Amino acid sequence: VTLAGGAIGRAIAPAGASRGSHEAIDLRDGDTVDSELAGLGVSLAVQAVQTEIADSLRGLDAANQTNVDTTLIALDGTPNKARLGGNATIAVSMAALHATARAAGLPVWRMLSGDNPVRLPLPEIQIFGGGAHAGRRIDIQDCMVMALGAGSFDEAVLMTAEIYAAAGSLMAKSDRLAGVADEGGWWPVFDSNEEALEMLVRAIEGAGYIPGDQVGISLDIAASEFGSAAGYTLGLEQRRLDSDGLIEMLLGWIERYPIVSIEDPVAEDDHTGMARFTAAVGGRVQIIGDDYLVTNADRIAEAVRRGACNAALIKPNQAGTIT
């Protein structure tokens, strides 16, 4: 996006390996065009940017982000950005924001926050990949750590790097290491999901830290990936659970391991299960809605009403625009 004053903004649309069914559509070419990328190309989304979107935004005030985004939403005309593609609209929306920030001489975070005070979140970083990130070698999608005792973001990253190195060494010695998963965590060879938690505790201790005090465990269960109307199937252990059974298993893990955060503990439309899980441990564990909330204001409001989740993972690509 280029402004009249010469400022340029650039942005890239993110895409998740696993996606909630209620989020904005990530438009791919599929069978509609002659594609060399097995249908995963984005020429249709690019064409939308170069034609309809460009024509509709040319001449608008880029500093009015709400108007830019409202224009994109009206132009698409669908509730989930299916016509133009949420990947097309979010890339343009973010590029407009970056251009405006550059013109104002401000970093994007300050452009968004104005004079409001801000805090840098504590990072949650993957040590073991699983689910869609590692060929479903384990059912848990992300086994992460949070450096609870860190005094700065820099120290949190350093502590995590030491745990990552310790985990790799332990796995290699026990013949549990198959490589690196697609988000950078180790690709594990475990016999059960709980073995991943046991190894994570050993890695924290191996790096010289105290589990539950200096370092906590964060899990992305991504339960929609192995859930269906018939229940939840743990492929690694060849076990089938109903919602109550899955919740009971996770509550048992929380009692036995220093778990401080769990994302999507049940499937995206298991409202009763999410409310039950939140009621059970929401006072002491961060319960994040990702696939469950998909950065959707209406779903977040409904979750508040139901008492489901106590935290939201905000991904602009799930909504399709910044505002």
C-alpha cells in the first residue's frame, strides 16, 4: 500500500496449519485455475488485491483504518470473507496500517495503542511439535513452556532456548528424536501423550530450572483436530473419549504436571465441555480459546456469557481485517 505522501506499507497474510471452521476463509486456487501448487496457490486472492480491492481503496484516507476495513468487508459481501479471501483482505488491511504508521513515524504497536500503557506478553514457545505440526505423531498439537521466573522478554527467550537444547539432548539419548516439526519444536517419538509431559519436566530440570516455579508448561490441545460428533479419538494411544473423558484426562494432567495454560482443551463447538473445564480450573490455569473463538467478537461475547475460556488468542487473519 502506497500513500500519497510516499509512505509504503507491506504485509503478509499468515496461514495456520490447523484452522477453526468459523474463521475467515484462506482463499486458495483449488481446481479453479491451472495451478502448479496442488491447488494451494493464491493467484485468485492476488487478483482480487490487484483489481477490485485496489479500485475500492484508491483515494481513501488510510489513517481511517475502520473505514478501510469496512470498505473491504462490504466489497467482499460474505460473512467469512469467502469471495475475495480473508488472506487478501487481512494482507491489505495490515499493509494500510503499516503505511499509516510509517507516515506517522511510529511503530505499529504504538499506532494501535495510542497513549494507553502496554505490556509485552510472556512468550509461550514450542518445545515439542505434535498434531498438524508433526504428522500427528502425538495428539497434543503444541507442548510449550512459559518462563514464569523471567525478569524480561530476553531472559524468557534465553531460558526457553536452554530448555529446548536440554529436551533435544534427552530425546536423542533415549532414541525419541525424529527431527524438527514445522514450527521449530522437536519432532517426537513418544509412546503416549503423557510421555511428552514427562519429558518436558525432565528438560526443564535438565536446564537447571524448577518446574512450576521458574517454568510452567503450556499446551495447545487443538481438540477439534481429533474430535468429531462421535467423540475424541487419541490416535497415538488408540483411545476414544467423550467430552467428559477428555476433560477428566486433562484435569489429571494438571494435577500431576506444572501446567499453567491450556489452549482449546475441547472441540470448537463443544460449548458445554469448555464451560465445564473453565469452571473446574479457570481460577488457576489460563484457558485459551483459539479454534473455539477464532478472533470473532460474537463468539467471544457468547463465551463470556457461557463462562467458557478466560483468555483469547487474537489472530488478525482469523477475522480478515485489523479492526
